[in-house]
Amino acid sequence: MSTPAASEITMFGADWCRDCIRTKKQLDELGIEYAYVDLVADPAAADVAKEISGRTNIPVVVYPDSSHHVEPSNADVEAKLRELSLI
């Protein structure tokens, strides 16, 4: 797993995680392109997510400006996307 590209949003998550499902649905509904890293399919990527966030909570959403959210609310994600002029 490489470091997320600076030009895209990357979401680290798992299909058993309710917050991940909610955030993924929100990004999909907003038509936001993002790279999804499935931590079930790629368990080693969990180390990358932890390195980014300093925590083991998911989802971890990494933005093009290198900032990130851990377990963000829909309002947090929407505010960040607006700040980046992505919506």
C-alpha cells in the first residue's frame, strides 16, 4: 500500500464498519471520486491508516491537502469538501 496520492481522497475502511458504510455512501451520493482501501482485503493497510491518524479507529479519510478525518460525521466530511471546493 502506497501513500495516498496528493490529488485524491483516500478512505480506509471495512465493510463491517457502520461509520465506514455511512461515509462511503455520502461520498458516493455526492459524486466524489475517492480511492477506497478495504482493510479486510488489505490488512497491512491498517498500519498505513494508523500511521496517518495515530489511531486505530476507522474510517480514516485523507484529503488532497493532506489533512484527514477519523470517524468523521457527515457534517465534518461535507464541511471539508466545501473548504476544498469539491462540492
